[in-house]
Amino acid sequence: ETHKETLGFQAEVQQLMKLMIHSLYSNKEIFLRELISNASDASDKLRFEGLTDEALYENDSDLKIRISFDKAARTLSISDNGIGMSRSEVIENVGTIAKSGTKEFFQSLTGDQAKDSHLIGQFGVGFYSAFIVADKVTLITRRAGLTKEHGVCWESGGEGDYTLETVEKETRGTDVILHLREGEDELLSGMRLRGIIRKYSDHITLPIVMKKEEWDKDKSENVVTDEDETVNQANALWARPKNEITQEQYEEFYKHVAHDFEPPLAYTHSKVEGKQEYTQLLYVPSRAPFDLWDRENRHGIKLYIRRVFIMDDAEQLMPYYMRFVRGVIDSNDLPLNVSREILQHSKDIDAMRIGSVKKVLSMLEDLAENHKEKYATFWKEFGLVLKEGVGEDFSNKERIAKLLRFASTHTDTDAQDVSLEDYVSRMKEGQDTIYFVTADSFAAAKNSPHLEIFRKKGIEVILLHERVDEWMVSHLTEFDGKSMKSVAKGDLDLGKLQDESEKAELEKEADEFKELTDKIKEVLGDKVKEVRTTNRLTSSPACLVAGAQDLSGNLERMLKAAGQ
Ligand code: ADP
Ligand code: MG
């Protein structure tokens, strides 16, 4: 029995499709890139599972992607012999949106088409982009490892629902058949399709094959022959010499590995030789993905071994605070049969991670130095994540610290564009400390009474107000030989920034007001540790100060809010 059923799309899928068809129409040819990208991913998955289960290949290890068209039927097909999908996988993958970040994506939609079309690119267009040019899509698939009776035929007109039917499928893998919309006949041309493939999918490492065409004199047109021909270069882009790769090719490759729609902000491509041999092609996206804060899901680094795909999201290859990096690392040394477990204890992997982190830091340093606008974009999108590195990566702490950008009393705006080096270069004669204040908002930081004496003396203070900041400064206690100190903690000793007469004055005041401060302490009792006069304030009558060894007031508020 075929067990045909009709299922409704998840409401979000419909919303996504509608948006996509409208906002991407002017760039409609990208549907082919997306479908080829999926076919390539499916083959990668087969290779990965095939490492431990050879039988999945069913004696056909010649992986490729086939593009064909039928003028009379007005269809276009994209076929692969990759991993395929089972019935439940089809429902999960092409009936719902299971991606992380989905909720955030739909929440951020504005209803304004221009704005939303940007967001959709960032979210990833994927399979549903087929409906930009097709009014019906048929997907026939069989998962590797299942018998031929377990084929599945999925079909949809892109509106509301889809049908599922069990079918026989001889070969494993997936065929996606597009029934073109009225007016899309230009896609039924070998020349046109080859052009799109070379433009967007040249970097795909598998061969993308089409039937060769020949000029038919009698018909005065190209006719399709029986002979296969590979349309793309079908070699690993990262293994080619840099000077043979164009900017566009780097960008299209990025879009494939990162599942992104926009070009990257920067990339670094290099071959490491010597004891360890590997190639790395690493990218920084121009925008934070929706799942940046999702501990579970990420598309990070793809690991290859001698050009053979091994796995996605090889988390051992990039530390957590660099989870925004996308790309490929290809090792010449590792054995092909590595597993995630082996990776965890591999010295080769450790060495590649250390080398790759250094590459990313160099790339960021180059942006900070030579492409300030791009660096500002980077900081806006990923600054919060990079700050985690201060505590996470001890060996690169100083380099990371130099890449940090802050707001400060120098400009008094919330623009985060002050580096610690800028700060140090503006330090006053005799100043040996970098001062900062932490608060739960920029306004609170900027208006902190603790800043009064600093403002009066013209000493710059870094204004911190993000949640990660408290944690960051607990790990960043000095920079460039200067200690970093909260203006709201402990005794405020301004050292040489304060002259003798000011110090004498302070002592005199402490004596003079002793009776009063004792009295206040008596009234407040256990609520405070100590009450004393201060040089901190110029216009406010009083402020709260945390002990030098205690949690800061801000951190205490944060912990309380978190219920700890
Ligand atoms: P993404 O590729 O970013 O995951 P897509 O919308 O392009 O998103 O695809 C959704 C999912 O559908 C894929 O993650 C994959 O699981 C499945 N899929 C799509 N095309 C294929 C294919 N040709 N073979 C196997 N699975 C596929
Ligand atoms: Mg995809």
C-alpha cells in the first residue's frame, strides 16, 4: 500500500515561503544554488555515515549531482545519490522548520518587506526557494540503508499542504523535480543552467553533471545527447592556489558552507606546512546568525581530511568564543576514520585549533587596523562573543584584549569604539590604572555618581553595561602592565593623580565627620560594612561602594535577578 496522506505545513513554513517568493524574485536563480547545496550536503552526510557503515554505499560510491530538464513537461530536476531521507525525516525537514533560531527569526519580522527580505537571507532560504520558480515541487527520496520499497514521494504546490506517499525507488538519494511556473521557461535551457551552475556552484566538490548538447542542423537548435559532462570545476576550492580564486568564488563558497545569503565580512585562506600540514579557509560573517546564543546548534567548521569531507560543526576545531567563524579545515595528517571521540583527544586537532585561532585573530587585527568600518560591523555583531574569549582563552588574552572596544567618558556616547590602547595613550601623567565602571545600562554607567571625581579631574573611565562585562573584567585584571580597576570598588586611591594637600584634606574630613559617619553606621547596622567620607563625590551626597574583594553591586543585582 502506498499510504498516501496529506499534511499541513507548519504555519511558519507558509509565512516563510510567501516572504521568500516575494522578496527574492529579483534574484530567483539562487534556488538552484540552494538545491545543489542540499544535494552536496546530503552526499557529505553519506560519506560521514559511510565511514562506519560501508554498506550504505550499496556498491555505488561514485557520488554526483545531476541536473536535467524536460522541455515538453516543463520540469527541471536536481538529483543526488547522497544520504536521502526516510518518511519521518521528510516530514521533519521539508514540512516544518526545525532550525534553531526559528523563534527569534519570526519574532524579528516586521511586516515591512524590504526589511524582512534582509532577515530572510540571514535566516537561510534553503529548500523552499524552489517555489520561487516552481508552482509544484515533487521530491522523491530514499534513505541510504533502507530497501527500495521505502521510497517517499513528497509533493506540494507551496500553499498550505503537501502530500506524502510511499513509493519504490531503486537508487538511494533524492530527486527534486520542479514544475516551473508560467513564464519561467528560460530555465529550460542547457546554456542558461550551465551559466547559473558555474556562477553559484562551481566550488561544489562533487561533479555536477548534465547531458552534453549538440547543435542539430536540421532543427536549428541544441539537442541533448546521451553523454554526461561535468559542468563545475569539481575540485576543492580551498586546495586551489589563492591567485586562481576570484573574490566571487570565495563568496559563493562561503554562502554554501555558512548557509548564508550575504557575502562574508572577511576571510583568511592559508596552507600550513611543516610538522602539521593543513589548509584553512575561514570566514567571518557580516551578520550574527539567529542561533548565535543557542548553545545547541551551530554551523561552524567543516573538517576535511585530504579533500574528503569528514564532518560538520567540528567543535574541537574552534573555541566557543569563536563560534561565529565559518569555513573549512582540511588536514593532511589525520586518518580518514576519525570519530568525534578521537577528535577530542587528538594532538593534531589541538595544533590545528591553536593555529586557526591565531589566523582568526590576525584577520580581526587586520580589520581593526586597516578596515575600521568593517571592524565596527564585526564588533557590533560579534563583540559580545569575543569578550567571552578574555576568560576562555588564557594564551591569547592580550591579543583579544587589544581587539575589545568600549564606550568611555572620553566621548560619553554609547558608541563602542575605544580600545584599551586608545585609553592608555590618553592616560594622565602619573596615572597607572585603567578605570572602568559597570552598570546594567549605558545610562546608569554614564550617570554613575562614582564618576564624579574622575570627571572633575578629567580622567577617562570605561563605561561597561553588558552582562558579560562583569565576567570579563574579573578575568581582565590588567592590560599593558596597568591594572584595571572598578571605580565603584574598595578604597579609591588615585595615587599620584591626587596631590598631598588633597590627601591631607581627606584625612582631616574623616576626623571631622567621624561622629556623623559613626552615627550613620549605628543606624544602618548590619546593612553596611563601613561608613566613611570620600573623595569620590563632587555633587552627590552619598554612594554605595563594594569592598575591594566583594562582588560588585551590579553583579550582585544581576545574580539576584537570576535568582541566585
Ligand atoms: P539547510 O540546508 O540550511 O539545513 P534547507 O531548507 O536547504 O536548509 O534544507 C532543509 C533540510 O532538508 C536539510 O537540512 C536536509 O536535512 C533536508 N534535505 C534537503 N534537501 C535534501 C537532499 N537533497 N537530500 C537529503 N536531505 C535533504
Ligand atoms: Mg540548504
